[in-house]
Amino acid sequence: MPTTPAPPPPPFTTARLDALPLDPAYADEMADVLADPALYRFTGGEPPAPDALRARYERQCAGSPDAGERWWNWVLRVREEGALAGYVQATVRGSRAEIAWVIGTPWQGRGYAGEAAKGLAAHLASAGGVRELLAHIHPDHAASEAVARAAGLRPTEAWEDGERRWTATGTPTSAPAP
């Protein structure tokens, strides 16, 4: 582990969301956001307890032990409600980032995941110099496929651990809202 915490990623916004750099202080609220077992249908695992989530956030905020890799994580706050609704994350290696997103069950179906993923893609290009995006999606997870398409990713023929690899190259055409 690094001896000093990694600098947090820059925040960004979209039309309805504030992407705030991850902080262990968000663990209690995020444990509630992530509490529905249905969220783990395609990814495996189970809802985290607040203490376990706090410990995970502390490790993530400390940064990758690999000096060539940045762990950038944000919680998503729905501006109008003032409530956390999910997260986006990116593991950045040079100009390539592997991305992921999760929106809590009560906030699904409102377009937040697509908005967040699209904003993340634009933010990574402008703030992180990322030119290639990568995501892994379970083939039965149609909602995540729609989110990936919204962020400009397309399916490939490559598979890893039962998930299809989706990629995008180049700079996204739309930037996050100021």
C-alpha cells in the first residue's frame, strides 16, 4: 500500500448528478444505497455492512499499490434530492480506463446510470487523459448494456469470467455539465 493517501480524483457533474470523490465518511449512507441483494444478481457478492464498506473505501482512497495505476472512485449524489444514489469508478492505467457503475435500486429506471457513465467517460478524457474505455458486462444484464452504449462503448468478441468486454476509443463527444 502507498504510504500516503492518493490524491482524490477531481469531482464532476452532470445535468442531475454530482460525482463526489469517494470518502470513507460516505460508507453508512452508501451501505443503505447498496443494501438490495438484487444489485448483486449479475456481479455476485452481497450487500456490504457499513464497517466493511468503510474499510473498503479506506483502501480505495489510499490508492493502488501499483504506481502506474490510479483508482478513481466517486459516489453519485442526486442534486435535487441531496441523496447518494450510487457510484462510478475507474481503474486508470495510462490512457486506458476500466470503468464500472452501480445505481441503487430505488433510483434505477430514471436514466442516472447512463448519465453518470456518459459523464464519467467525458470526465476521464478531459481530466485524466483517457482515450480508451473498457467495461465487462454480464451477457444477460440488458440495463448495463444500455448504460455502456450511452457512454459510447460497444461490445467486442472478448470475454473474461463470463462477461463480455465492451470498449470505446477516442474522445467522447459530449462533456459533463459545468
